[in-house]
Amino acid sequence: MKDQALLLSTSKQFLNYSVMARLVSFSAPICTTNIIGIAANFFAIFLVAQLGETTLAASALATSTYTTLMLIASTSLYAVSILISYAQRQAALDPKKIGLLFQSGCWFSLLLALPIGLLLWYADFLLHCIGQKAELIALTAPYFKFSAITLFPILLSIVISQFFIGIGTPRFTLLTAILRLPAMLFFSYGFILGHFGLPQLGLAGVMAANCLVQVLYCFCLFLYLYFNPRFKTYALFEKCYYIHWSSLAQLFKVGMPIGIQYGCELLVMTCLTYFMGYYGSQPLAASQLVSQYSLLVIMLVHGLSQGLSTLISGAYSQKNKQLVMQYMNAALLILVILLSIVTFCYAHPEALMRFFIKEDTQVTDSFLKYVTYFFYLSAVSLAIDGFRILLSSGLRGLHNTRFSMYVGISSLWLVSLPMACFISFTLHQGPFGLSIGFMSGLILAAALVWKKMRQQIALI
């Protein structure tokens, strides 16, 4: 076998369809869980859109800020499944080691929730400092208060999900997500629009519903783990009040680069959203509408990437170079298929827009123009970023989390953001210039991570 593996080769040596089926089987529950999770948000933003363009524009500021901070914490917890998967495949496995990783994951979530929750509590003050419109800030303040309260139970539920993914049973998280969805839809409808005797909270109702459901959901999950005899061998709750510093350090070492990478990358996109706000409510509302569809695609890619990193981690523990390459190539082929479907859908922007905006609602030509071009630009951006995300995930499976972090952060902050500002403000290309400039850093990052992945595989 050549030292420099040719990713995306279709030879049987590098692309095995049974391996591809295994990746699909393992990742599908994670992807579906992500989609179900984002479906509640999709529905919530649909309800928010019924409250008017101003509220929809305010939701863009609120959700972009929340998602950035939330992603730093949630993606850091990916380390739980990666390390559990690696530990489970070691020859002399002590099941209690998995229990220690689970307990440390819970402590890790608390350490993350404290500072990030504080930032969320005062996030409306941040929007005021950067000059966003007062009428939009007023709508976001209650949203941020509820999101700060909700953060810790959300992170605990993510730790439990990562535990099940790590031991090779991601379907459990899918089942619980399906059970949770009706409650999320019910309370979102009630709190946002004021039905079923619940107070009408508008935009804040999105997080009020999330808060109520997540607390109950997290409580039920812990009861299930505690009383189910299947998990007794892991000693999940044995001396859980102690902090196991070595396990926590492992999670911190693997998880924080992931969280910092995702958080810093998304922070660039959040900055672009803030810049979009300077052009008025119309482009801000249009970008929020388009982003709901893009989030669905990103959740699928992230689900696939998480399954990929977990499976590659298992193959790497056995030093199986060929299996690592087969998993990587299979993931890239799945991405190509997904992007083909997305491109076809995005070619019909007005039909996608009408899902959020009623037929009898008059839409201005300028708003339709924003939506149309944002969909086209998003299709290109998703293709480049999806490729980069999967390659970065492959590196994480090989326990190299730092390279993709450094490349992602430097490319987006030193290339994407300056280019976006230059094209938008200096060349006077407006909101579209922000999206075009953003893609420049993605292209550079994807190329560098591709090269590093080839080198890393050769070292196995």
C-alpha cells in the first residue's frame, strides 16, 4: 500500500461498500437525532416568522449568539464518545474506566456551563455594545436569560448521548430524541404564540419550551441509567461526587480543541450576522430563513462526522490503516450524494421561502432577491465546509485535534473575516459580499486539512 493514501479513490482497496454500509448504519441514528433536534428549532423559527419581519430578524441575532456559545460546550463533549470508543477496544478493558469517563464528562459539562451560561445571561448587553438596533435587542434579552438557565441540563443530556455513542449504541439517542420531539413542538407552539393557556413569550418562548423539556428529559435519562442493571458494570454513579482528575484531563485535552475550533469558527459567522444587521432587517431576516435549511444540512454532516471520528478511532486503536482510509472515503462519497440533493433543492428558493411565509403575505422584490442569492451562495459554502468538516473529523478520530483547530481558526479569522469585510464594505457588495468573502477561508482550510489527513494516514 502506498504511504500517501489517495482519498476518494474508488479502488476496492480504498473504498469498501460494506464499510460504507457500516458507517451509514452507525451514523444514521446520530444524523436522525440531530435532525430531530434541529426540527424543533426549525418549527420554532417558523412560528417566530409568523410574528413579523422584525422578530425574525431579532431571532437571527439571538440564535447566532446562542449557537456559537452552545457549540463551544457541546462539541467539547464529543471527547466523551471518542475516548469511550477507544477505551472499549483495548484488550484489557476495565468497564469502570468507561464509568470514570462518563462521570468526568458530567463534571466537564458543569465546568463549561458556568462561564458560558454567564456570557449568555449578559449577551443582550454585548449586542448593545456593538451597535445593534435597540428594538431588536429588546426582543433578544428574555431569550438569552432562558438559554442561560437551560444550558447545564442540555450539556448533561449530551454527555449521556455521547456515552451511548461511545459504547456503540447510538440508536438509543435516536429513540429518546423521537420521544422528546412532541413535547418540544407542543410547548414551543404554546409559549411562542400563547396557546394552551401558556403565556405568549414570542422569541423567548423558543428557549422557555427548551428549558422545560430539557430539565425533564435529563432527569428521566439519569433515572434510566441508574436503575437499568445493564449499566451496573460501568459503575456510572459510584463515588460520582469525586472529581477524577486524570479522566477529566483526558477529556479536556481531546475535547477543548474541538470546542474551541467549532466555537471560534462559528464566532466568525456570528460576526457576519452582526455585520448583516447593519444593512437592515430585510437581509438579516432573509439570512435567518436560509440558515434554517442550511442547519438541517450541517446537522447531517455533523452526525456523519461524529460517527466517522468514532469509527476511525476504533480502527486506529487497532492500527488498521486500510480501514481508516475506507471509512474516510466512504464518508466523502456520502457527502457528494448529500450535496447533490441539496443543490437540487436550493435551485428552487421561492418554494423553500414559502414554507416560512404564508402565500397571502406580500413579499417585496428586494426580500426575494436576498433569499434567492443567499440560497445559491449557501449551496457553494456547504459543499466546501462539508468537505472540511469530514476531513477534520477524520483527524480527530486519529487523535489529532489540534491541527484542524489551528487551521480552522486561522483561516476563518485571518482570511474569511477580512475578505468578507473588504468585499462587503470596501468594494460595496453589501450583504452578498459577506457571504462571498467568507468562502475564501473555507477553501484554504479545506485544502490544508486534506493535505494533513493524507500525511496522518501514512503514519499509521
